Amino acid sequence: MTSQSQGIQQLLQAEKRAKDKLEEAKKRKGKRLKQAKEEAIAEIDHYRLQREKEFRNKQTNVMGSQGDLSAKIEEQTTETIQKLTSSYRKNKESMMKKLLNMIYDINPEVHPNFRQAA
């Protein structure tokens, strides 16, 4: 009976060691998966940053920088305002004379459609 009892004890111990090894293997697998996930996230972030940088470079090459565009628009606006102001100052006197001449030069006449009452 002792040999049977020793055999059972050995089996139980072997089963416990196998269970411990299984748990240890599961822990290692979990650590490896976690590490692989972290590495994948880091690689994805690196790739995303690289692609965003490439996109910004292409966007700048195609459209020019926003600062340049804003400066060009501001310059064009200022130039247009200056032209309009100059034209206004240049033509103000002549236009006032034309308007006043039209107002002062009144020729009263009867409209052709007017009928006199008989």
C-alpha cells in the first residue's frame, strides 16, 4: 500500500508541477502578448507621425504655406484699396461738376404722351 500511496503522491506532485508550468507558460504568453501589443502601438504611432509629416510636406509644396497665402491676399487687398482711393480722388471733381451740370441744366418740355383736356 505504501508503494501505491507513494505512486499517487508522485502523480499528484507531477500534476502540480505540470500545472505550475502551465500557469508559468500562460504568464509568459500574456507578457509576450502585452509586449507585442506595446511594440505594435509604438510602431503604428511612428508610422502615423511619419505619414503626417510627409502629408504636411506635400501640402506645403502644393499649396504653399498659409502665411504666404495670407500675406499675398492682404497685399492684394491693400493694393486694390489704394487704387480705388486714388481713382476716387482723381475723378471726384469731374464727377461732381457733371452731376451739378445735369441738375442745373433743366429743359422744361411737355411729354409727348401728354394730352390736353378739351
